[in-house]
Amino acid sequence: MKTLKARFLQVSPSGSVYEGDVSIRRPGQLRFDYDDPSPQLIVATNGLVYVHDADLETTDSYPVSETPLKFLLSKSLDREAAELVDVMRSEDRVSLIIAATDSEMEGELALAFTAPDMELIGWGVREPNNAVTTVELSEVEIGAKLNNRLFRAPEAGGTFLRD
């Protein structure tokens, strides 16, 4: 998969549910456009993830390499940096759970695919504190033409986040 465009349904660790449009261009680019009333926009580009909050008028950023999304956005899976933790299979679904082997990134990424054609249908991110965010995809378009402007970093105004 080089590009993907889809609708998403995101469930946060608190149980909050958000919907919107997601665009992915591999390697390295992602955009979450949240439906109203959410004020957030998330863009990953040039090795950084930008989280823009229109209500607060802030944009915070942090390195993609410190998040499990680095596995979703990489051109290919770096077998030195990633460990396949588990594979789960049902009649119509395959899930791969990937964890980082280095200390730079903590957490796990579970990628869900349709079976047997292995089209991406969602993912889940487990943070070190076991908080889980899930994203389910619908209306998936693989190979969609994506405008470069989608992946432009939001205007700065926040902080560079780092632990």
C-alpha cells in the first residue's frame, strides 16, 4: 500500500468516539481530518506528528519515530527495530501485533487486515500505560491520488512534545 484514503472511527482510551477522514501516503505521511465538533487535525510529515487544536489555537509536535505509527508509515518494516509479538487469524481477518525493540519508542501497534486479500481495515495503539486507541476504517480507497497540500504541517504555535 502506497496510498490510502478512508473514513475512520476512532475510539480513545476514555471511550470517546471520533469520526473523520484519514489519508496516508507511505512513507511517512498521514492526515486525520476530524469531523465537527472535534477541533483537532493531525498531520504526520517530515518525521514529525503535528497535533493542531483549532479551539486552543495550538499546534504541538513530536517525532513519528517515538510512536507506534512509525510502523504504519514506514516504507517497509525494519526487522531490527520491530518485533512481531503476535498474529491472530479468523476466517475473515488477520491481525499483526508489532512492538518496538528499541527504547526510543514504547507501545505496540496492532494492524488489522481483511483475509485473505490483506487489505488494511484498521489499527490499534497500546501505550506503555496500557491505554488503547483503536481506529476502524471504512470506504477504503487504496492507490488514491492524494494532494501534497494534505500533508502540509499546520501552523506552529504549540510546543515540541518530548518525554
